[in-house]
Amino acid sequence: MVILGIDPGTATTGYGVLEGTLDRPRVLACDCIRTSARSSTAERLKTIFLHLNEILEEYRPDVVAVERLFFNKNAQSAFAVGQARGVAILAAATRGIEVREYTPLQVKIAVTGYGRASKPQVQSMVKMLLGLREIPRPDDAADALAVALTCMQADAVESRLAGRGRRMGT
């Protein structure tokens, strides 16, 4: 299975592509799509959309996992993240790719086992779980890999539960 994880933002959208299974994940790519603060919102969203389409074309993921919007104190920033999320979901939907969404809490629990884990703790676990020499940089790329790992873990749990159900005659 190939999973594209996305950490959306209008200034920086992180992405990470994983292949394989939870016990043998392999990083195919991770980086960020950056947009200029001098560009209009429409131009920034277009840049994100076009780059995501290139990534989707190159890696052909089975699933796109997107971090779900977390509304913090800054409504302006929440709206901007929401717009980038919408573009990411649209890019996947136009290609008929399944989209799964995960909250920051779900990502923290999946990657570290602790819902109040700090950003550095999550990134250290991403490094360890993926067998990387260094924490992926920039932070948004590491966060996108964490989202992809969350999706991979959820898929592994679903597979195990489905297997148990068959053995039990359900």
C-alpha cells in the first residue's frame, strides 16, 4: 500500500509518502510545498493543488491521509489551513483516491501512544518508527509522515480485526 500523508497549510504544506506495511514501512518521499506570502490566496492554493497533482501522478497513492483541522485561538490561521485541506482533498478526489482524515490527537496517540506528546516527541518517534538517521526536515514534512503512519496503523488494526472476525465465524 502507498499512502500520501499531508500536513496542510497555505504557507507550507508538508507531504510524506510511505509504502509497505506497518512492520516494514518505507519512505518514498517527504518534503514541503511552499508558497510565497506575496502571492494572493488563490495563487497559493493553485500552487498547492498543482504540486499535489504532480505528487499524486508520480507516486500514485492508494490512500491520501490528511490532518484534520484543529481550531486553535487564531481563527485566521484555522481558515487558511482549512483552505489548504480542501485543496488537498479535492486533488485526491479528482483522481478517485480515498481520503482519510486524522485529528492531531489521533496522530499523537498513533505515533507516540500519548495524546499530549510534544511536536519533538512525535518527530523523534517518526524517525525511530521509519528507521531514519535524522528527523525529517522541515517540521511539516515530519508531521506529514506522522499522518501517513497513523493511516498505516489504522489500516493494520482494521486488517487484524477483519482477520479475527473471519476466524470467529463472523
